[in-house]
Amino acid sequence: MFAPAAAWQTARPFPDGVPILVDAVAEVTLRATEEADLPAVVEECRDPETMRWTTTIPRPVGGYQLSDAQDFFTAVRAGWQDGTQLTWTVEAERDGVRQFCGAVTLAMRGPGWGEIGFVLHPGARGRSVISSAVRLVRDYAFDALGLNTLRWRAKVGNWASRRVAAATGFVFDGLVRRLLDDHGELVDGWVATITRDDPRSPVP
């Protein structure tokens, strides 16, 4: 039986209980999502490449709107409060200003293990921002939460996401047919795993 998330001490008050994670060298900070981030969330979720590869972003008629971002914000708050889904805003430099550059989520899937997902604002691509963010969440999951295993999944062909997984130490497990629900259609997916005992170094 799936243990309550609170049993792992993952539930946190939002936003004050969200741990701030910092990579000072990469100048990347993970923090609680704020209302001020939501216009950038809309930009991110209307980006064609983001829409192509991300299976969980709504696709309403007329395109992703601020109301959809507000629903996302509500879900982020709930995920922290019940401990089932921990989502951080990735703050880094974009257009000369430190601001929202994406999000990383640690979804608690079962006792001792979770799944990492991430999305990057198009204006922050090409600078390893999301790799730095994923490393922060990986280390928090193993060292602070005591998880044993982390998993990554993505649609087959999403090489940008797969490169991030490899750069952060996830070992590629293979292709699983009809793994992911992409807005009502089952599509093939890639899977990779890292355990607490694995080296946290990039893999081919």
C-alpha cells in the first residue's frame, strides 16, 4: 500500500516551508512559485517545442491562458501541502534579469522513490540552467528526503530532456511502448534511473 506522503516528511506549508536550493556557481536558485511568475509560465506553455514534448500541459481551445497558469499555481500549492508533488520555480538570469526560467517537480511515486520532471522557458535554453536545477533536486531527494531511487521519463525523441537526464547522472534504461498518456493518446517513452548508490556524475 502506498504510504502517506506525510510519513516521509515531504509535506510543507506553502510558500514559507518550501526549501530554497542554490547553485551559487551556476547562479541558479530553486524557490517557491509566486503569482508574479505566472505570465512567464504562460509564455513557456505556449512555446511550440514545450507543447510538442510535454505531455502534462493543458491544450485548451485558444491556447494556454493566465487562468491555466493560475490552476497550475493552485496545484503547486496543493502538492507541497500534501507532500505528493514538490515543484520549484527555477530562478536564473533571462533577458538580463533574474526571473522565472522554468520549473522542476519531484513527484512522490511510492515508498522510497520519486520521479523528476522539468520544463524550461525558451528564453533560458542553451545555458545548462535546467541541468543545474535537476542536480539540486536530485541531491535534495537523496540527501534530505532519504529517497533511494529517482526516475525520469520522456517522450521518445525528446533529446533535450534526455541530455539533461544524462548530464545529471540518470542511467538510460530503455524504451517502453505506450508508456505515456499524451493528451489522450498513449505514446512510446524513454526511461532512465538513478539510485542513491550511483555516482552522481554525467553518463553517456
